[in-house]
Amino acid sequence: MTEPDAAASTNIKTKFRTHIVAGLIILVFSISAGVSLGAISIPFSTVWGVVINNMISELIDVDWSKGREAIVWDIRLPRTILACFVGAGLALVGASLQAVTRNPLADPHLLGISAGAAFGAILALLHTGLFLGLITIPLFAFLGALVAMVLVLAVSQFASATSADKLILAGVAVSFIVMSLANMLIFLGDPRATHTVVFWMLGGLGLAQWDQLIYPLLILVLCGGYLWFNASNLNAMTVGDETASTLGISVARFRLIVFVVGALITGVMVAFSGMIGFVGLMIPHIARLFVGGDYARVLPASALLGAIFLIWADILARTIMAPDDMPIGIVTGLIGGSFFIWLLRRLSQ
């Protein structure tokens, strides 16, 4: 490597570290705001006092009510942490799908993966019951997401729609079919229980609980680690299948693995948050504006930005119609739809 190249590489790494540090600072502030803001506002000092007191008891003097402690520790903090996990997970899936399909519009929502996950969750809720315990819904959501992804691939092969643009169209078609089947499950289910399904159809974080956060965290760490470890392969896939093959990558096998990993992440996130669209579409594009196109940088930046974005989307959902919670899927849909229109215009220029 020549001296100018080495200097440029060092500059890129330094800039990336600066962006990550700044992002982490914004993330900490966002978490504080997510717990502080709501129908009842709580000062930042009280928020962190409650957090520290619950982690290390009797370290500081308690000058807040039990009601405020319950709001911070039992309701808002697990909800905000879940927003971090879901936002990061969906952003990682979107970034990886955009690489292996070479389509800037690829997204778990548009490719039908979210619809499949919702179908699985609804099936478990209304018809099979939690016969495997708490893991039943995440497992069924993953299986539904995986089946939906297989259907998209099968439809694209059947229709000879092998191009990236036509793969998205196949995903949209499968999404409509799967959501129709999900609506049929709702229609055939117990009318007294169907109101709970609205959570999965419109998205929400209000059911977050401490003892359930381990599932999305574990999947995020394992699957996100796999994607980051294979960042060089994702870079090669963005150039083209032939180039990736010459580099020794088994293209079909790697693409299938990324689809399965994406289905696993999406299935688990949808199981705990419902259908939240457009996060996977928007965030990777914003990340590339800051850190460039190298997936070793795009993936962590996308995860960080996805977490921050969904925290603030949840804050909007909780405060716009306070004390009622607006489904977070409405907020991300409005923002994401506008971004989608802007992206289409940008790609057409």
C-alpha cells in the first residue's frame, strides 16, 4: 500500500470511529429521552437514579415515588431497550438483503418476511396456543418468515423473475397473499382474542418485559455477528455474482444463508414488536451517507442508527396522542413511505 493510500485508509478509519462514538453518545441520550418522555415526564436525573438504584441498591438516596420507579424500571426502560434491539435487527436485515439482492429497495417488509412472521405469530396466538411456552410465538414467527422467504424465491423462479427489481415485485405479491391468509386466521379465531392481534398487525413495543428481552438480544448478537463476520462476502455480492464466484464465494449457498439469518432476525423481532416497516429500507441508505459502502462499517452503523431511529419513533408514538399509544408501525410507515418516495426519485435520476 502506498503512503497516500495508507493515509486515506487511516483517515477513513478515524472518521468511522468518530461517527460510532458520536452515535453511541446519541444512543445513550436517546435511551434517556425514551424513558423520560411520555404522558408523565420524568427528569433525566430521576431516570438514571432509578436505573443505578436497581442495579446497585442503596448506592444513592431514593427521592422518588414508587410509582415513578415502576414507570421507569418496569415499563419504559424495557420498552426502550426493546426498541434498540428491534431497530438494530431490522436495519441489519435490510442492509444484508440489499447486498445479496443488489437492490436498494430490498427490505424485510417489502420482501414479505415481516408478513410471514406476523402470520406465524397470529397462528400461535389464536389457534395453537403457547404449547411450547414463551418461545412458541418467536418460533412460529421465525418459521412463518422463513416460509414467506422460500415462497418469494419460488415465485421469482416460477415467473422467471430473477432480476433484483422483479424479486421485489415477487416479495410484494407474496406479502399480499400471506397477509390475506393472516386476516383469514383472524376471522376464524376467537373474536374475544382478536383485539390482541392488532399489536402484531400495526406494531408496538408496549408488551416489553425484562424476562423476554434475552431472546431478541441473543438473536441480534449471534446473527448480527455472523453478518459482520461475513462483511467482505457482502461487499463482493454487491458487485455481482460472477465477481463473488471468482473470489471463492458459493453465491447461491451464501445468499440462502443470509435469507435464513434475515428471516430469523425478522421473525424474532416481529414476535416481540409486531410488524414495523421501512426501518430496514431507510437506515442502511442513511448509514452509507456517513460511513461509505464497506459493509464492515455499514452493518454496525446501520444497527446503531436503527436503534436510535426506533427509539424516537416510539417516543413520537407515545406522545402524539398521549396518554394513548399510537401503534409505532403508523409512525414508521409515514416516515418510511416518504423516504421511499424520495429514494425512488433519487434512483431514477
